[in-house]
Amino acid sequence: MTLTLRGINVHPVKSTAIRPLTTAEVLPWGLAGDRRWMVVDNGGTLVSARELRTLFHVVADTPETEPGLPAPLRLRSRGHEPIDVVEPDSALIDLRMFSNDLQGRPADESAHQWLRAVTGRPDLRLVWCDDPERRRFEREWAVATDHAPYTDSCPVTLASLASLNQLNDWIAAGALERGEEAPAPLPIERFRPNVVIDGDHPFAEDGWTRVQIGEVAFRVPKRVDRCVMTTISSTDLTSTKEPIRTLAKHRLHDGATWFAVHLIPLNAGRIAVGDPVTFA
């Protein structure tokens, strides 16, 4: 069966608006421009859209998402003047992202103030991952050369439109069983994948160990366990029980709900929408 790359996405600042691309540079630690920046509180702990949904409405661009951009990072939000942010040379500080102890360099005070004004949170700071190779994974699936910036886990996430279609069918069927009107289908963006493919059977990706997209090969170390963030609409910021309720019925294993797979690049190169996808 022919598989094709249908979408590429990056998230320059973790938990901010998704930025679609038609082509991307793949580096050993993930897609260029993806999650090199993160929002933290005064204690250095990650603040994500799980607890601060307005981050979804912050648009972050880099030269990867906006060619010719004169700054490393530009932040925009409706009702506020945009701000350009430089890569800081400030001293490293300790950070905490879930169970991960990380480090980063705080941005200029003007970037912190901009985030605070946009979100209404007076304790926010913006930090930059100056060296993705600093982070290592102490996991059973990891090897010494695995690195990533501020991704939750592995550097790249792959999702399948065939799997999404099956999930939406399950959600609609469940609603009808409860005597409810079937909701609008969930978009693939709910799962914030870096690469979106189409053309195979639903959840075929569960069994893959290697993926080739265009000129780049990837290792598939594990599936992705999903959290409550998938229940939040990035447009109106409302939430429902889906897709977690339906994933818990059809995709529950080891106490977690699963959708999509993680990838780790095996070589650098470029990928583009329309590239063929092969697997093993």
C-alpha cells in the first residue's frame, strides 16, 4: 500500500499555535525550529496549554515557518503588538518539565513581560534550549545518541489519518449508543503531530520499527500515550471528554491511552509534503 506524507508541523514555542510547513529540515534532535522555546513559571517549571489554554492563541514564528524573518523568534497574539525575540546568552537555569530535569537560557525581560500581558499570568518566563544535545533520555528505549529540545519525549511524533478516521468513527458510534448527536470529527491537530501520513490501515503504525520519509530514516521507539491536552480545542479553548473517553475504550493498555508513534531521526535531511513513506 502506498503511504504519503500529508502534513508537516512545528511548534516553535512549546504549547503555542501549530505552524504548518510544506518542507522541513530534519536534524538529529528533531525538526528544525520545533520546540526550542518553552514557557516556565518563576520556579522554572513548564507551563503548558494544559493549565494555560491561552497559549494556544500565541503564534510563534521562526525563519523555518516564516522565511526571511529578521529575528530568531517572533511572537504574536490578537490585540497585542508582536515582539521579536533574540536567542539569549544569559546564564543557564535549571528547569523542570514533568519528570525531566532540563536546562535553558531565559529570554530578555521584554519577552517575559509580553507573555505576562498576553496571558494574564504574572509569573511567566520564556526560555530557550541552546543545545538540544544536552538532554539525554534515561529510558529503556533510548540510546546514547538520542537527544531532543523541549518535546515531551522523543523528538518527532507521527500520526496517521487512517487511524484518525477510525477514531472518529468510534467516537461517532459511541455518541449514538448514548443517544447523543455525533460530534464533529476531531482534526489531526488535536494530537499535535510533527508528521502526518495517509494510506495505510488504521493503527498499522503500532507495529513499525523503522520509517523512511523522503531522504530521512527514523527509528520508532514507542507509541504515544495521550493526555488531557487532546481534549482541548485550540480554536475556542473549550474541552470535552473526547478523544480520551473513546481511546480508553478501544486503545487502553498499561493504564494509558495510545494514539500515534514517536520517531527518532537516524540521519539528517529534508522531508516535504508528498514524499513517499515506507516502513519496516
